[in-house]
Amino acid sequence: MYRAALRIRPDLVPIWIQLGHALSESGASTDAAHAYAAAAELDDEASEPLLFLGETAKRVGAHHLAARAHLAARARADADPANDALFVNASIGGEHIGSDTIMRLARTWSARAIVEELAADVGARATSACESSLILDLSDLVGHLARYSTMSGIQRVQASVAEALIGSSDTTAWVYAPTRRQWVVIEPAELDMLLDLARASGRSAEHAAATRSDVFAALSVRRSAAASSGAALVNLGAPWWLEGYADAVAMLRRDRGVRFWPFIHDVIPLVRPEFSDQPTREAFARWIVRLDRIAEGCFINSEHTKVDLVGASAALGVPFSPDRLEVIRLDASMTAIPVPSSGDFTITEPFALMVSTFEARKNHGLLFQAWDRLVRSPGGPILPHLICVGRRTDDTAAIAVELASLPRLTGLVSTRHDVTDDEMEFLYRGCEWTIYPSAYEGWGLPVTEALAHGKTPIIARNTSLPEAGGDLAVYFESGSVPSLAEAIASVATDHAGRAARGAAIANGFHRREWRDIAAQIRAAVVQP
């Protein structure tokens, strides 16, 4: 009926669309796509034919073509914002793809070209072969860089190791696409573009948005990646929050013999549940249980985390054998910034530094109380200005209230967020010493970074922090305001002692390079 009508009036767009629907319902996906493409070409302002074309591509697993069709639909004159969910679901990071990028890319694709590629894909798997023996999954890092303008500790670890590994011919970087339940390759240049936003100050919001837009558009229209048989998939982040991730890994393991190695940075939701909400605790517990079945082994960052993981997994009924756990000490500093930037900081006086995400576990309140105790103390030490920098979390407002409740600290303590790596380098180089009063850590990267810059860290004696600080840090009793205040007073007043510790750090702290850590990871997972 539809074909008969089109033989008489081949210009009837609604009939081409109805023909596409009929063919799609009968399972003739390629023919349906041709019908939708014909409608799209007849009416170059209509988005509906391209939306249907995109849904057809998605049904046959050609997700990259679905993204192209949905991107093109967004550029049409009658594009309805109500259909944005279709576009976001078809793309990777679609919420970050701006209209300028969409308009530019839409001009490079025709509906006919999409259909021709789709026809070639039907009957074959619409993936790109990956021959690398080591696949570095950067989903957590890329997801973070999509949402935030700066990196915290775990992201800096991933970025630094990735840069050391990706230059090798046998290593490829992937990003997981939840709506596909598959991965796509992220090119080194694309990763560099995202990292540059987090490392260098002075980038405008417009520049950052345009960069993210270009990268995520490129990822969205890229074919899904196919792993080589027996490859190692290494994830250095925290992918357990990604929908369907564990199932997708299990499929790679079953179909391609892929060996999965995640990095467990801590087990806080299980051993210190007060620092996580109920959904996080439950999701993390499910992740640990799944790892027993899908992971070849796990990387952990300290002997303390190893002990905690063995105990926590046993409590969940899936005891991890210590033989499956490879300790990767994070005793390397942030990637060197040759030209640090003061950014918006105007600092004219000596200062001490706390680098930490603003969350309850990091114990900002304990530090504020200790600082206030010293300020109130008659004949107390002359203290430098205290600068606390780190990413905001849901706890940030409560931490600000704690600081405001101590009026003597007004003008003596300042807080900053969204600090880039070159600004962080400026702060580390310029500070007198650092403080890290965290209640629980998997490693304690700010301790390593302080030592790498020759600065004395004052740290709590708990969890993995003694592994990070060794005999070069100044310790206080964890959770004790008097003990922390005493340690601060000692470091602040004993200038000769601080100089001696600086010399001891210069002679005794042996920082590894990130390439050394990358080599340890490679040696653990790449089969000879």
C-alpha cells in the first residue's frame, strides 16, 4: 500500500516514514533505514525521520550511527527539546555536546551516508577491532573531567599512569558507554585536550565547554571497540557506579577471554560506613561481590588497603585471596608542572596548606579546632595563614559552617575550590608545611606530594598514612585536637627542626616516577 502510494507521489514524506515503520516492524531494518533516509532527504528541516533512523541503527547495534543520526536530528529546524533524551541516550556524554558542535558535524553527514554504512554493518558486528594486549579503561577519569574542571587524587593517579602507558604500541585507552554496554577508543590527543583543562589555569568557560563538546561528539560517533583475545583490561578508577559495567566486563571475559584488573583505592563504604550513604554502601558491596567472579586480580594502593579488602570481602562471603592482590604504592608525585601559576591567588604572607576534597572524612573541622585552640592559647605560636584547597562535595557547606563557628579564625584561614594543577604546584612550592588530618585513607596522595616538594607533612597516625609518610612526616594522634595542636605548634615554632626535616626529606624521600608505577602495572597484567 505504501509503496503503491509512493510510486504515484514519491515526494510524500509521511508515507516514507510510515513505510519505514512497517518495514521496521517486519524486521527489515536496512530497508526501513532507507525509507527514513528518503524522508529525511525530501524534507531537510524535519528531525523526525532522522530520529527514526537513529532508533533503527540502535536496534541493530550500530550505536555510532545512531549517534550520528540523532546529532543530525538535533540540527534540524524543527528539533524538539522533548526529544533530547533520545539524543543523550544515543551519545556518550551527550549533555556536554553543544549546539555549535552539533551544527558543524551535522553538515558532514547525510542520511544516505548513514544508511549505506548501516547496510554494511547489518549481519556483521559494528565494532572496531583492537589488537592491543593492554586496554586502559579511563571511564572514571573521563566521566570526572566531563563534570569537573579540576582533578582530585584518584583522577591524578589515573591521568599520570595513563600518560605513561598510552605511548606504547600495545596499549589502547577505552571509555565505557553505558547505553551501549560497550566501550569506545579514546585517542591520546582527545585525552590530552581534557587533561589540559584540569591542569592549566586561565581557560575560559567557553573554551572548556567547546573542548568537551568536541571530544564527546567524537566519542559518540565512534564504533564500539572489540578486544583482542586474552587482552588485559585495567581500570585504575572507580567504575562501580557505571550502569551495567560489571555485566559488560563479564561478557568480555566470557566471549574474548579478557582478563580484568580493577584498582581498589579504598574500601571505605564497607569498613567506615559512616562516611557513605546507604545507596553507595550497597552498590560498593555488590561491586566487591562481582569482582570475585569477573576480576583476574586487583590492584590496591597500600598494605593497609590490602588487609581491609581481604577482611571486607570475607565478611561479604567472597574472601579474596591475598595472591590475587597486587600492591601498587602511589609513591609518585603529581605530574611536574614546569611553570606554576598563582592563578587568582594573591598571597603575601607565609602559609600552611591542606589539600583535600571537602568531605567529612578529611577532618577539616578537627584542623579548624586545633588552629583555634592555638590562636586562643596565651603566648601561643605565631601561625602562618592556613589555606585549604580541594573539590566541593555535599559536605562542603557543613565544613564552611564549622569554620564560621570559630570567629577567631576570620582572616586566618581561607578555603578554595576548583584549583588547577598549575595552581596546586604554586601552592606546594610556596607553603611552609602541609597538614593532612584525614580519618581514613587508602594511601594519602597529598602526603606524597608534600614530601615530593620537600615540605614537612603533619598527618594523622591511622590507616595507610604511615605507609605514605614513613619516618619523614610529623604524626599526631588520630582524632585528637590537643595532639594535632601540639604537632602544629612544634612545626610552626621549631624552625631549625623544620629545616633539618627538609634536609632529611631531600635525602631520604625516594619518589618513584609514574613510568615506574606504569611498568609495575604492565608487568602484572601483560602475559609474556
